[in-house]
Amino acid sequence: MLSVINTKDEEPTDAPRPPEFNVSSKMKISLFNEIRLEGNYHDAVIRVEDAEFKTHKIILCNCSPFFGALFKYQSTANMVFDIYGLSPDSMQLIIEYAYTDSVTVTKDNVEELLLAADMLNVIALVQACSDFLSGQLCPENCIGIWQLTNVVKCELRHRAHHYITHHFEEVFPCDEFLQLSVQELAGILDRDELNVKTESTVFTAISRWICHRSEEREKHTAMLLSKVRLALTTMRCIYTDLMSNDLVMNNPECQQMASEAIKAIQWKIRRKFPVSGFRNVLARPRLPCVILLAVGGWRANNPISDIEAFDVCAGQWVKVAHSLECPRAYHGTVCLDGFLYCVGGTDQRERFNRVSKMDLKTHAWHEVSPMYYGRCYVSVTVLEGIIYAIGGFDGYSRLRSAERYQPETNQWNCIASMHFSRSDASCTTLHDKVYVCGGYDGHQCLETAEFYNPETDQWSIIAPMNSRRTGLGVIAHAEQIYAIGGCQSSIRHSSAEVYNPQTNTWHVLSSMLTPRSSFGLGVINDQIYVVGGFTGLSANKKVEYYNSDLDRWSLASDIERVRTALSCCVLTEIPNLSEYIVPRDSLPLLQLEDEADAS
């Protein structure tokens, strides 16, 4: 239930008013509504079907210009005004809103009230209903809500469409998906914003929609298949999933599209083409819904302020125009509520307790409250909207202390200290707890790990890792804690291991392709990415990602320049997406030669 209160504009201060009405706005509302309920002094009767509502023209005119036009151009001697196209219940709610400045919106009345408020041009009610439905969006109802806005033009239409495209993999198995028209479905599939892990998902969705009413829909197969970016799949997918499907097998036009896609994939493989996509529709990458940022770090014995963004769909890194307010290394970063926070670190001269945040819309940097301690080699994470800064090095000693920052109050507060001093450790969050692993205590690299419970303000020790690790990366993924890379003495690890909180055990994973420490780390599309870092000989620009289902590491595109001691964070709900991605229209045009070995 949602209540909208005080949405009516204030009366002009110079408007004439009887002396007895010179009271507070709240008292006026109560008085006018009392007069309405008593049926006194009314000068209009609104009739909807068989229901009649005694009202006052001046009150309704103040609610909506619709009534001003109604009373002006349809004046009647008996004061009865008929309104068609809505129910008496909706009219009752609108009249109550006109007199009380409030309305109760529920899931049972919201759609009917939205249509009625739109018809009568009651803008505040349209907004109230739109906001209510926006909060109710889910895979099961988003298409119905979007179709409702074909009649009502409001911001809700954009929100519902955004939900469909960004949650497509959860939306297409639902019943409402099957009720889309072919034009609506084609429009959705055509969007660059469509969020799918693989293009084979798009074909699966098409097959489901067609098979629901195969006799009338099979004729649309070729047109819909043209919306699938087939050259972004694999040859195995095309041969096993696509060309063996009855919808494609018996359709020459579809067979031709599959053949063209295979040629494009072979062309890329033979030439080891570095770009993941092309400008052509056949191979045009979709737009990412999350961006991995690589922030600051160390290069050529100096801290840097560069920010690079990884466009996972195009498979390329983009140099972001705006950078850190000052160069930093061995710091922590998080993205929270539309801001990029940069916590602690060092510029080679100072160990910062300073914390800065950048507004992702305006790119303006602001200092927020500093931490209690200077912390470079700090571990930083977010839990339930609160930023945690754990351990680190203040220039004199390795720290056991930890503190947390609440953006609403702009305050840092110290929390319980860890069991071990840790600098160059790494932390993450899982199941409402903060986990920290490894690090250096000033004497040795650590294999110990512990978690913090905010409810009890206590740290608890968990099973130690299989390897001592400092400069490692720790991240939560698939309900487990991953500890990756790092070093012990002068040896850089390529090894990785994973912690199961249910059994309090670690087990070893396949090793990275490149040993590294002091690297960036983030999860995109259910895969763990590691970025840059130090190999033991030099900083590097290698990027690789881990597929937990296959227990396999694979190479991704290198960052633009080498860097170590960087921090990575994942940006969602991106306000200015074009600043962080490869422009799709700038991608090369794929021109396939007619080669004899293409098949």
C-alpha cells in the first residue's frame, strides 16, 4: 500500500478567500471534505454509470484541468455531468484525493486507478500509481505493466522496458512472455541493451515463443532469428543447437543466416582478431549492464590516477576520461549509491586516512570524513550499504584495527579489532558477514582467515588457507569465498583456493595462467576477473577470468598499460554508460571474403 499526501499545489497567496477559510491547509482540507460528506453547498454532480457524486466545481478544478474544461464547455442546468470510461470505484478515489490530498494505492486498484487518473489528467495520481508499479516490477509482471503503458504514457513505460531488457533471462520463461506480439518481441530482441550471458539464450526465447502457437508464429522464425547476434556464439552452438532445430532446419533463410555466422566466426579465428565484435548486426555486441573499473595503482615506480573500464560484451578496456583526484596505490575502492569511493592508500610520501568519493553523474570529487587511521595496503568492502576498512599499514605498524563508514551520517566508527594484524590482506562479504584472509603482520605472510559479525561486533577465526598469501585477492562468488594469487616471500602464487562456510573447509582450484600479487579483482557475468598485478619481475597488464562451473581460467583482453597495486570494483546502474564502453558504431565493419574453406 502506498499513500500520496500533500501533492496539490499551494493556492496563490493573493487569491481572495472568505475570512472563515483563513486557516491552515490541513484544516481547510478537513473542512472541505466534511462539507462534501455532509452533501452541503455542492454545485456539481459527477455521474459514473449508476453512481452519483455530489461535488464542488472549484475543488475538482484545482485537482485537474480536465474538470475545468468539463464544467466550462458542458455546463448543464441540472448540474449533472456524465463521465464515461472508468468505474465508480476509481471516480470515488479521485474525488477523495481532490478533497483530502491523499490516496491509498494497492495492488488491487492500481491499474484501474492509473488508467482513470491518466484519462482525467490527475498528474499526481498517475505518478503515484507509476511509482507503486515500479516498486512491484518482477519477471512475472513486467511485460503486463509495460503493455499497460501503451495506453498511459509515463515514466513507468521506460522503467518496465528497462526491467525486461536487463532481466531478460528471468523474464522469458514466464507466462506473460508468451503473450507478446511479434512486433513487441522483435523490438525487445533488437535492443543493444538486452542483457544475456550468451546469444543462444535469445534463440531459446524465440523457440519458446514460436512453439507456444507454432501454426501462426512459425512464419516469423527468420525475422526473429535475424535479431540474434549469431556471430557472437560458437560454431558448436550453431551446429548443435541452431541448425539441428526444426525451426531452422526447414527454413532456407535461417540456414543462410547460420552459414554467414559460421563464416564470420571462422574469419575471426583464422586472423586471431582482437576485437570481440563488429559493427554489423550479425556480430554487434550488446551493451553491458555492469562495468569493471580498474582504479589507480602503481606504474614505473610512481602511483597513478588512471581509471580504466572493462566493456565485457565488446571484450575491450576503455580509458575513462575522468580520473582520481590524486594518484593512489595500495588503496581500496567501492561503488555505492551512485558514487565511486576511494579509501586510504599511498602516494609514496603519505599513508592516507583520506577518503574521497566521485559522483558518477557529474564526475565531481568530494572529500568525506577521514578514517581514524592512515591505511595503505588496506582491505575494503561493502556490507548492507556500509563501507568497511580493515587492517593496513600506517607507516609504522601493521594494523589489527578496523572501522566502518555510514554514508548517511558521513561518519567513521571503530569496530572490534581482528585477531591478527594484517596489511596487504583482502576482504569480501557473504551471508551478512565480512571475511578477511591472509596478509602480512610485519614478520610473516599469513594463512589465517576470520570473519566479522556486525550484529555482535565480534571477529571469529575460520579454517586457515592451504597457502600463506599476502597481496592476494579475496572475493565472494557462488556462495563461497575465493582466495586467489598473492605471494609468500619472493614467490608469486598462481594458485587459488575456495572456502565453503558450511563445512569450514578450503579446497584447491586450478591455477591462474599468470602468477601475480597486488592485482585487481571483480565478478562480472558469474566469472571472476583478475587484472594486472606484480609477477615477481615486473608489473603486468594481463587479465584473465575464472569459470567456477568448469574450474578453468581463460585470458581476456589486456588493460591498456601495466599496473600493480590497483583496486577494482564493479559498477552497476550506470548513469552514463557511453563513457565506459566501446562505441558500437566505431567498431570495424566485418567484410567476409568468399573463401573456399569457409563452411
